[in-house]
Amino acid sequence: MFDRLKAYLAAPEVKASRTARVLAFESGGRARWTPKDFAALAREGYLSNAIVHRAVRLIAENAAACSFLVFDGAQEREAHPLAQLLMRPNPRQDGGVFFETLYAHLLLAGNAYVEAVTLDTQVRQHEVRQHEVRELYALRPDRMKVVPGSDGWAEAYDYSVGGRSVRFDQQASGVPPILHLTFFHPLDDHYGLAPIDAAATALDTHNASSKWNKALLDNAARPSGALVYAGPEGSVLSEPQFDRLKRELEGNYQGAANAGRPLLLEGGLDWKAMSLTPKDMDFLEAKHNAAREIALAFGVPPMLLGIPGDNTFANFQEANRVFFRQTVLPLAARTGNALAQWLAPAFGDGIRIDIDTDRVDALAADRTALWERVSSADFLTLNEKREAVGYAPVEGGDRLG
């Protein structure tokens, strides 16, 4: 009796969420941006975007084609061991492939890492061993992690791959095992800012434009719309009629193979376009603007990438010369300076790595103009003229001529 009375007085059963009462609000559509990490930007940029792919290859290949000259003090050393190391850094890569990989890492990640493989040699008995650099390897930046020390500078680097991690101690004597190249980042003390990071918004816009165009082609090059049923007043399509109409539209009128096929409408059906046309959206111009922003971030003249509507340069030759002067040569020069400073403990403090600009075809006009100006300077000695054009002095050259 008491059990029945207790059940009668008990509160009715109520279903409730374990997370209590929640009100769900859904706003309008928001832009979805690519995450700013190396894997996502490399996948959405270099692997999927023609502008980024061509810009990175154009810079990396031309910078890697620049020849390095090794100087010991003021004298050029053609047979210097460092020159041989730069020409063949490791058994699997020549100098061109090695530097192309290094520059591509720097452009896509803002960071590039070079590992030095050293060999301890003992010149004479009871003498201190010397650290001889034998090989150089470019390591993937997404696998490297900086380990800062107590003073804030990197004291080690952890390289993780295949579930294993290797630590490179930067405090070792001789040449540090890792050279870390970075682009300037105003908000990070250790990692650099990649050009593709600054162009991420334009990259997403360009990719979205390409996907929109592809979807439009797949939909028979027609913007989306609606079939409006205007039958007798108060009448609606039955469920079987609605399903049959939907199957016919999806099977017979969507896709590139069905482009141009006329739409057969039964009585009471009318087609109403619901979206803006490509002309109204200014589709092509928006895509070209995004492409120009990507080229601007990488420092590549849009004319070299085949982007229409750019009249900044008078001709292709002028654009190519500006590209080398403002993008390729500074990148190669800063890499050469960093390598010389990094490898100085092994090859001497007087080592300097310069670019052989005489072999750059794009600068032939500038080089010819320089030679003409120097040759016509009667107030300079022969050695001063040679120094002005990048050559070493010769014996008996301290005379006017």
C-alpha cells in the first residue's frame, strides 16, 4: 500500500540532458580560413594552388641556380673545401637540389634547418682533434622543435620522425650541428614568418574561387535556382511526385556531361534563378586580385606568373631584372652569409661566401652598364676598376688606365 502511495505522489519522469538545459544559437555563415601551420599551408598552397606553386618554384629554382664564390680574406679560392662542400653537400643531392629544398622550406614555413655532419680528425699525435664538416642536409621544418635555454637562445633542437626524437645540442664545441634560417617575425623569438602566412587570406580566396568555378561547371555551368510549383490554388506536390522530380534533376540535369540539356517541366512548374551571376560577383577580377596579392607576398612580379591586368613593368625583361634584384639575390646572399658565419669554426674566420652575379643572365644589362662606367673612369687605377667590378687586384695594377 505504501509503495503504491509513494509511486502516486512521486514527480512525473522528466528527460533531461546531462549537460543541463542548453539553448543553441546559429549565426550566419562565416568564412573558414586555412590553419596557419606548415602542413595545412603547404597542402592548400604549394600542393593545391597554381600561383603559390609557381611562385615558390620560381624563387627556389632561380636562387638555387646562383653560383657561390668562396673568399678567404680578399682572395677567391676556387678549390677551397667549402666550395666543394657547397657543390656536393651530401651523397644524395647536388648543390642545386639541396639549396632548392632549403629555399622552399624557408618560403613555405618561414624556417629552414641545415644539419652539419662532422668528422673528428687528429692531425698529429697528442694534438686536439679538429671538427671537419663533411656533409650538409636540409631537414623538414615541421619536424623540428626549438629548445630554448635559460638565456632565451636556442640551446638545442629536437627532430622528431617516425615516433623517434633526436636532440641536437648547440652548445657543442666547433660547428653547431644545426643552422636555423628564419624570416623576421615580430611576435616570435624563435620561429620565422613565412610569406605564405601573410598571403593566407588571398590564398583561401583564390582556392574558393577555383572550387566555385569547378562546382559551377559540374552543375552544367548554371547558377543554382529553384523549381516553383504553381498548380491549382491550395494544391501541393505529393511525396512520390516530389521524390521523382528530385531524382530526375539529380540524374539527368546535373554534372558536366549534362551541360546544355534542356529542362523538361510539367504543368505548373517554373524555374527561378536564385543566385548572382559570375558577372555580378565580378568573379574573374576577384580571383586575379587574390593572385596578385599572393605574388606580392612572395616578391614575384605578377607578369612573370601570367596574371593579367598588371602593367607595372614595361616588359618581361624589366620584370625579370627586378625579380632578381629584389627577391632572388637577397635570399641567396643572406643564405650565403649565414652559412659562412655558421661554418667559420671549421673553415676559418676569414671565410666569405658571395654570389657570382656575372653568371646571372637577367643582370647582363646592369653588368654591361657598370663595365662601361668603370672603363670610362680615367681617374681610377686598374686595381680600383677591378675591385669595383668584383675582381681581385693584380700585380702592377696600381696605375691609372
